[in-house]
Amino acid sequence: MEMRRFELVDGSADKFWSVGVDGARVVVHYGRNGTNGQVKEKVHGSPDDAATDAEKLVAAKVKKGYVEAGSGAAPATVSAPATVSAPAPASAPVPAPVPAPAPPPAPAPTPAPASTPAEQPGTHRDVPEPEAFEPGDLGFRWHPLELAALPEGPAAPAADPEGSPQEVVAACEAAVEAHLVADTSDYRRHEWAASPPFAGVPGELTARWWRTYMREHVPEVHEDGRWRPVTSAEWQQARVEGRKLKEYGGHLDQRQRRARASEVVLDAAAALPPGLTDLTGGVQFCNLDDVSEIAVDLVTDGRAAVLERITSRIALEWAPAFRALVPDLTAAEVDAALDRTRARWAAEGTPRFIDPDLQPALLRSVLLASPEEHTDLVAGTTVGSDGYLSLAHLGRLVAAAVRLPDADARRALWERVVDASESDGLQVSDTAPLPSALAIGLFGVPMFERAVAVVCAKGRGGEAVALAQRLASRVDGPGAVPGMLRLLARSKAGTVARDWLVAHRGLLAAYEGPLDRTEREALGGLVREILVVDPSFAPRHPAMVAVTEEVQRLAALPVLGADGAMPTWWTEAVAAEEAAEVVPSKIKVLKKLPAWTGALPPLRVTDAEGEARLDPAATAAVLGSAMRSACDPTLAPRPLVAAVRERMSASARDAVGSGLLRGFLGNGAASGERALFLASGFLGAEGYVAELTPLVRAWPGESQHQRAVLGLDALAATGTNAAMQSISGIAGKSKFKGVQKAANESLQRLADLQGLTVDEFEDRVVPDAGLDERGVRVLDYGPRQFRVGLGTDGKPVVHALGDDGRPTGKPRTSLPAPNSKDDAEKAAETKKEFTVLRKQLTDVASIQTTRLERAMVTGRVWSAGDHAAYVLRHPVLNALVRPLVWRLVEADGAERLVRVTEDREYVTAEEDPVEPGAGATIALAHPLTIDEVDKDAWRAHLLDYELTSPVEQLDRAVFGLPEGQSGPSLAGLPTGRIGPGALSTTLERAGWRRGEPQDAGVIHVFTLALPTHGVGVVLEISDGLWAGMLHESGPQKLDAVSLVPLSYVEGGVGYVWWQREDPRLDWATADPVVVSEVRRTLAAVEARMEA
């Protein structure tokens, strides 16, 4: 198919657009020059319709200034984006030649002058590499109306010339597409201007259009069975009392708002909605910048009305724009308006967030004073923050800074007001406001970093992307690079940051500042995308150099099937994939991969022919197989993804799995892409598990419970023991009951699939962390080797190895620094390997120590065969359990106390070896069941071997029933009060779990299940804990502790009504171990009670 190519190179634009017709199909290929661009197609009813549509598209592009490429140019070839509807057929594998490198990017255009509106959101012009990297230079792109607000700025430009009403409507609708970004992640669409939609003051028709488009419904109150709009007086009274009026009522969608805005332009008699600065009149779901909104209202309402609104609410954030647009403002106008405001305060009361002396004076100074007079006022006032920059604080800062004479004075203001009050760092939250463009322009890098922190705190992907686009459209300088790297690594707006950094790759190449671990991990996909656009990319930062070299190394790997024939294992796997039934599921398998997957690391496999990478088509087929695997409740990998991951190293799996995970999260975590999130689990390995696990633990606290539950499935999909252990750890301990319950359900499901109990399943999935059967792993720097194992204290132990392979020197907890004789490259890889290993060993020790203590408390029993297979001979557990005393019970009832040795044997305190007989069982000995003579013998034995128990056992405090105890309620409860956090952590550390939330989401009980003893324990508390807001609950009192049948606590307990049905048991019937452990926990609670 032949394509006609057109280009637009004008000011900040450097784009291409191609169109071709293939029968009834019209294909369009477009994007920035030097990039791969995007492809779209439309199928018409006939070839004639397709040809007509193509000609209309060409005419529209020519009208916009696109010029057709010369006739001598070769027609462009359109490459269809990869699809994942089905893998490549086994009988006809798709050859995958290495793609030719992209042409070098076109020379960067001259930066747009201040009067040129910013480019369309999501696109950026290439910026040349600077001669010197200036970290303080944001390259802020000032708008003419913003410049007019500065003392040194030029006058505001005159109103934009307007055409006919029809032309105004067309221009405004085009500006919506060019300048606005939308957030649809909430239940309503909200739009922001990424850049001002008009270059100067708008004309009257333009102002009418924007005012109508931006206004939504009026807030309403419920009265006499109906809703009615609030009045201005009601709104003002709410402000005086510091109340927020709830915003009810329907809202118009974008199409309806466009139609309504067009109506008021085409019909001069049509009524306008309230002004954008009139807060008594409605709610906006579209926001321009402050300067543009003031300009709209000045044109439609006049200066007197807008000045009255500014002075009535002391709107400092609006004052700079008003001053710029009304340079002939008089003192008489301002003073009269402020006098009316003070008179109203005297009659109705001063709003509690208004300083009646400072803020009116500061407002008057912004509107009237010379820079010198304004400096005197600011120097004597404190306009700063209490650690959180609210809209009011931001307004004060901007108002204080805008009339200062120069950048040095503004910098001094920031250091005096903000830095002094934020010694502990930026204080932001999900609700923090984004600083205005004017604020960023005034304060530069510090305010830009504040804005970046705000975007990173946003929990909704759509909102984060929209806000990030506002930032990205305004900066072009080296000072923005650290913030963009942070957005790339830590926000849900990674795609915006990546686009900016690719376009500003010269700035990135010159960057030599700090990079934390998360930012370094995010560089791989970024560098991969840059090298496609610019193969000559040569960064200076050592971390980026290393990443670039690794990306280039992987790109040089041979492509699987490059000779035209895929290996047999691939074709067989593809055939099996096609034959396997797809399980119906709510998980939507994507037919087309999102653009961000193009930056994934290559899928690398190692087979009989050596290491090779998969081409895009094969990669898409594997991702499709992984997504379809997620549809199966058993999370069993389908044939193709199973065959591929069997041939991938752990590091290759982690690279792709983590790349998918970061891509999903960094591009808004769209619900429609959940299948790719789950697919990441089928490709990840231990490193991926280490990255995802803390996120799953944290997400419920960020109102992302469902994502955390999906994360548990993604962990399970790895099929690794590390993942199963992580799920076990979350099931045993989590701050959030919902995800803890989901983790327990996941464990139960996985255990059921194998016909095991949860305890038995957890035994079988304890990771070995790559240790051999002796419990060690050898790492080397080339000339030097080191042996790593786990100490009995649960910490890694490192020994240097001599020439004979035997340990030498003192044990260490980490690897030594490489020296000049070591192989530098191998040492660097070994250090990375050890970091992962240490994390694995630490996690195993922590989770298994908790399980061991729980086993002792609950009286869990192993068969001798299971204990030998999964504890005695386990490479990691063997070291951890050596200091513990076990009770071995033979089939005939004979009992002995034993411990485990590093030689994988059982021995007594007298060091006699013991071989368990057939039918024997083993359990951790509770100190209540060990007499004092045996305790002393074991203490001496462990001391001889310098063994320290990870679980308090021989010296564990033991308790009996309280004196005079009778009945089902335990006597002698602690009588004080304890903080909610201290209560929860103390109980949950001992294996207790929170009950089900009841009315108003309050938790009234904790429960302890003791399956081996066949009972449970219920602790009643008052006033109760707020689910999801634990630390906002008040101090708690212990009301009652009751012994109940096990079935009572297994189903979940919310509140106890013993009057209706009393299942409680007499404490006199309880096993002494149960009594001791419950009272031991209560003693720990009492120790943390408030004085």
C-alpha cells in the first residue's frame, strides 16, 4: 500500500502525517519526526467511500499547514501495531529480522517565543543538548499574561482578534483539543488547561464561549423535599463558619457543554452562567489557569465586578493576574472595595481562615504598591506554611512574590518562609493542590519540585497524568530533569515523564546529579525508547552509561527464529496454546498492547542454540498467553508462556515481569489493563516478588484494596516459593484486614489445589534462596570467593574462602568492597546478586520465625517424614531451627526432646543421635511441657554450641489460671487503656486477628484460633477500632476474654451477643498452654497501657 506523507515543521511543531488507502480501508500513520509514531485505520463501506474520506483528511491537514513530501521521497511503510489476539501459528512462524535503526532526529527547532501558546499536551519538541548543565534553570515557558504580572514584565497584549461567531466556535473547540487535558478516573470528567488557550486577552465571543463551557451545575441544598440552588448569602455564611457546601446535582458531559457554549456565542441574547471568579454561582469541572480565568471574567463582567469578588474573599491568588490586566487600577477603587468587605465582616463575622490585618494589606500591596513598597511589606510579614502548602498558602506566597523586584528577592522569600518551616521535607498528600504555573515561574525549581511531589501523591492515574501534562508543557530546562525522573519512577504519570525525557534527551544526557535506586530501575525502558529515536544517545551519568550499555547489549542478541524457522519447542508450544481452551473470566484479555509495552526489556530465552531474544510478534504472543492464563482460577500457566519461562533465567524473568509491573503502574494503572498486571506475575521471578510484595502490603492504605487483591494473584502466578512465602507473610500479618483475609483465601485455594492443609502447603513453599543442600551459596569476585549462609540469629553470614575452599577469617554480614585485583564487572554483578540474596534470607527468617512461634503456641504436629523433608533438610530452615527444642513422640507413645543439627540429624541434650521410627510425630516443645531439669540441660547444651533461639522458648514466661477463676470469662484482665496501634500490633504479633467491622465500620473484637486444641479465644474491646482509620480511634479498654469452640472464630466474629446463644466454655477446661499464652499476651498488652 502506497502512503502519501505530509510534514509540519513550524515553530515548536515537527510532525509527520501519512495516509494510504487499501480497498475500503484508510490507514493513517502520524507522530513526531524521529519517532515510530502511531497507526490508526478505519474501514468504510466501499473503496470509493475510503478514497473520498482520505481526500478530506488530506485537505484538512493541508489547511493546517502540512506540506506533502517531495515526489522523489520513498513512500512510507506502515507497520501495524502488535496484537495479542492469538499466537503466531505453529506451522508458519513469523520471521523476525532485526529492525533497522531509526533515523537520527531532525534538528531541534528554535524555542517558541513567549507569545506562542504551548504545544498540544502529550507532545514536546526536541531540545538540543546544553553547553553546560544548569540545575537551577527550569526553562520555564512564560505566558504573555503571566509576564505582565511581573514588575519587569511587558504590558499585557491586546485582545485577540476575532472572526465570525462560527469561526470563534471552531477556534474554541480546537483549543479544547490542543490545550486541555482530562481526568476521567473519577466518576466525573474533569479538565484542566495544560497551557493557556489564548495568547492574550480573549475577545468577547471567545470569553463567552469559555465561561459557558467551564461552568457546571450550581451547588444545591435539600429543603422541603426538594433540591434548590444555594444563594449568595448562604454561600457567604458557610465561608464565615468554615463549612463546605456539598455539591449535588447532575452535570453535563463534554458534548453537551460544547453545544451550550456554542449557543451563547451564536445567540447574543443567550444568558451567561455565573462568572468563573463568582464562587456563589456553581462548580467547575474544567479549569483554566488563574490568569486566563481572570481575563475571561474581565471581558464578560467588567473590572468592578471582578474586583469586588477578589476583595470580598481576599483572593490573593487572583490578584496578580488582575493587576496585570488592569494596569490603570486606582487606589480609590481598591480601598472602597476593601472597606465594603470589612463592613461585612463587622456585621457577619470574619471568616476563620482570614487574617484581617495581614491579608487585606497584602492584597492592596499586590494591586497597587510599587515593588519597593511591596518589598517592605513582605519583609515584615510571615506568609508561610505550617508544613503543608494549601491553596491559601500558595496564594499568599505568589501574591508576596509577584511584586518583588527580581528573582533573588523571590528566592530569599522562599528560603525564609518555606524552607524554614519544612526542615523535615515536603509535606504533601493525595489532596494537595498543584501549584499554579505562575507560582512555578516565580519560584523556579523549589516550587517545581513541590508540584512533582503533589503529582506523585495522587492515587488516581487519570488525575496524575493530567496534572503532569500541565507541568511538562511549561518547562524545557535542565532544572526539570530531576523532577521528571522522579515522576517517571514514582508516579502514575510515567508516560508523560517518559515523553518529556525522550524529547529532552540532550538534557538527560548532560545530567550528572543524584539518582536513587527507584529512579535507576526506571531507566531501562526510558533508555530503550531513546535509543530507538536517537541511537547516538551518550549519557554522562555512570548509572545511565551502564544502563545504556546493557540495553545495547541485549539489542545485539540474535532474534529467535531469525533464520526463518522457529525452534521445535516454540512451534509445539504454540500448537498446544491454540488447542488449549480459554477459561471464561471477567479479566479482559487485550487484543492490542498499549504503547508503553514497546519500552519493555526483550524477552530472553536460552535453549540448545544459546541465548536469543523474542521479536515483537513473538513477545505479543507470549504476553497474550500470560493474559489468558490469568483467566484461569488455578493460575496455571498456559502452554506458550510456560514453555518460554522455563527457558528464561530468573534475571530475565524479573526484567520483563518488573517492567510490566512498572509500566502498568506508571501509566495510570488503568482497570482495562489489569490483564497485563496479572501477566507480569506469570513472567516474574524472585526479584519481581521482592518488588511487588511491599506494594501489596501498602495499597490498602492508599484506598487500593482491589489492586492489592489482584497483586496477591500476580504473586501466586509466579509459581515461585518466594511468592508463596510472601502471601503467607501477608496472611499472617497485615495492617489491613481485607488484604489479610484475601491472602488467607489465596493460601487456602492454593493448598486445596494440592490436597494439603495451609500449614502443609506453607512448609512446601519455603524458599531456599538458592542455597545448596548444605545451606550455603558461593559468590565470587573472580580471584576471590565467598560463602554465604544463614546464621541461627536469622541474619546472613559471609565467610571468605581460602585457596583450599575452606572458610578463612572472621564472619561478616555483608560482602567486602571489591579491590583492584578483583574482576570489576563480575564484582558488580555479585554485589547485586548478594543484595537480592540478603533480602530473600531476611524475609525467609522473619516469616518463618513467626510461623515457628505460632506452631509452638498452637501445638502444631508434623509427621516425622514431613519434618525431615521440609524442616530438617531444608537449606534455610535447618539453620533457623537448630537452637529450638522439639518433642519427638514415637508410635508407641515414647517421648524424647531433641534438636536439629547442621549435619541434618536429631540429637538429644546429651548429644545422642536419634532416628525417628515409623509413625513418629514431632512438635515444638512448649516450656510448660518441659521440666526444669530438662530446661537446664538444654540451656547448657545450646550455650556450648553458641546457639541463640530465634523464638523465646526455654525462658518463656508461663502463666496459670488466675486465682479464683471460674466460668467462661477470664478473670484479672488489665484495667487501663491502650492506644489502638499498640493494641493491634501487640495482639497481631501473637497471632490474634481483628474481628469483622460492624455498624459504622467499627471493630469490637479480636480472635485467636487454636486449631490443634480445638478452641478459640475472643477478646472484647471498647470503644472499638475504626476499620481503615485505626490510628484515629481512641484508647481502648479490655472488656472480656472468652474461651469458645474453634468453629465460632473460624467463620469470622463481629460482635458477641452471649444473651442469645452462649457458646462459651469454662476456662477450667482449657489446655494449660492455651491459658498461658493468652495470659502472656494480656501481660504484654498491660505493659503498653497508658499510665
